[in-house]
Amino acid sequence: MPYTKIIGTGAYLPPRIVSNDELAAQLAQDGIETSDQWIIERTGIRQRHIAERGVTTSQIATFAAQAALKDAGLDAADIDLIVVATSTPDFVFPSTACLVQNQLGISGGAAFDVQAVCSGFVYALTTADALIKAGNATKALVIGAEVFSSILDWKDRSTCVLFGDGAGAVVLSQSDEPGILATQLKADGSQNHILCAAGNVSYGEVVGDPFLRMDGQAVFKFAVNALSKSGQDVVAQAGLTMDQIDWLIPHQANVRIINFIGRKLGVPTEKVVITLDKHANTSAASVPLALDAARKDGRVQRGQTLLMQGVGGGFTWGSVLARL
């Protein structure tokens, strides 16, 4: 059975950067008090990238895909599978992946979306790995992309300060050498209410609440426990120990969550990749954005072992252990 290796990474962030101070001033116009200090102390976020109105998820996903292809030294025509993880698709259908495929100028290979919110990239990566190992694809683009600003209530301080827009992508290739070493996906639908965007369009009308809503304390507790257990499981599944992990690349939701998970897993702070101070929570894009940033700045090197984790609405969570 063939293996799957990550051979390229890429990212795209909208050029508009919104600082905490700018966001606080915007909220103040609606009589809502917050500050740079308040946001940093509770989240670790200092800024976020926000897409201009009219910019779509497929567009930023395509930019990230093109960067990943360049990094891998491949042409778009080499790709025979595209999996896009997103909670903010351009349309109900066609899938964002099909739109990306068209924008890349290729056709024929499978293309579909995965919807697991902030766990989306881990779900998509696990799915693409299985298809490659089964012989159904040889080279794949796995993309996490979100325009989360489009589903935020900008008068809700508890959520709007947390999120940003962006896209990250990896290129996977069939390989004779082990790359993705172990994966685990989990879900608990009974917790669907603690993080959701429950509105929808029915018969031409918006039905329900169209904005993201979150029970922050419940999410915090669930995320820490779920990801700690999942991380331990995949490392054991691969026959490794936690001290053999070079980098923990967790979902970039909240620095407190990340620190708690790191301590529970026994991973020292200097081996944890954190980018949420610059990117905020970009949902399905957060893990590939963090991976690409750590590769570009020289921290993550070929041959190193990475533990990537996601957790999000559904409630969903999962881990991927990979040797780069």
C-alpha cells in the first residue's frame, strides 16, 4: 500500500489587517466596550485579516492552492484530487472545490468539500490520505479556506473579536516513504449547540439566526479534553512517544486553549506553533496557515514529525500525525 506525503504548502491572507484597536473603535460606535488589552488577555489575538466584501472563499482558496503548487514544484494539471474544507462556501452548490478546480484551469479529478468547521482541514487531510492510500488519487490539493467575516455578528463582542479570514493549502503526493503516520477523527453531535451558525435559506428566505454563536466556556472545556486525548491516541497509534514530536500545530482558536493542551500533552511551549496573534481564528484555514508560516520562517523542517489538530462545531475534532 502506498503512503502519503506532504510535499508543498501555501497560504493566502487578505491584505486588509484589522488591529484590536481598530475593532474596539468600531464596537464603541455601537456602545460596546472592549480594548486591545481585553482581547489579548483573553485570547492572545492582536490582529486579524478581513476580506473585502465580494471576495469569495473559492478565490482565496485558489490563491493558497497556487502557492502550494509552486512550493511543491508542480503544475495544476498534476492534481487529480481537490478537497476543500470550509464553512463559508461560495454557494450551496456547486462545491467550492469544483470552483477552485475551474479557477486552476483543470478538470477530470475528483473535487469536493468537507464541512467540519474548525476541524475541517484535519478531516479533509485524513480523507485525502485515505483516497491516496487506496489508489484513487496520486496527487492532491487539500485546502482550508474561510471568509468567516461574512457570518459574524459585528455587534457581538464575544465572537467578532475571535475570527479572521484566510486560506491555507497543502499538496499531497503518493509516496514509497511514510508521511502521514496516523489519523483520528471524532464527533459528538449532542454538543451541536455550543458552537453553531444555525440559520439557513429556505424557500428564498433566511430562516433562523444567520450568525455564528458560541458558548465560550463550554467550547474551552470540550476542546482541551478532546484534543489532549486525541493527540495521545494518534501518537500511540504510530508507535511513538510525545517526546518524539517535533512540533504541535493546533487549531488556532485561543492561546489559553493551546497552552492547556500543550501542558496536558507534555509538549513544551517552544515546540508549539502559534500564529493566532497575527491571524486570529481562521477556522478550517488555521492549521494549514500555521504550518505554512512555520515552514516559511524555518522552524518546521523536512524530516520532522508534526502533530496537527483541529476542533470545531458539530462538535468535531481530530488529529493527524505526519512526518514532513
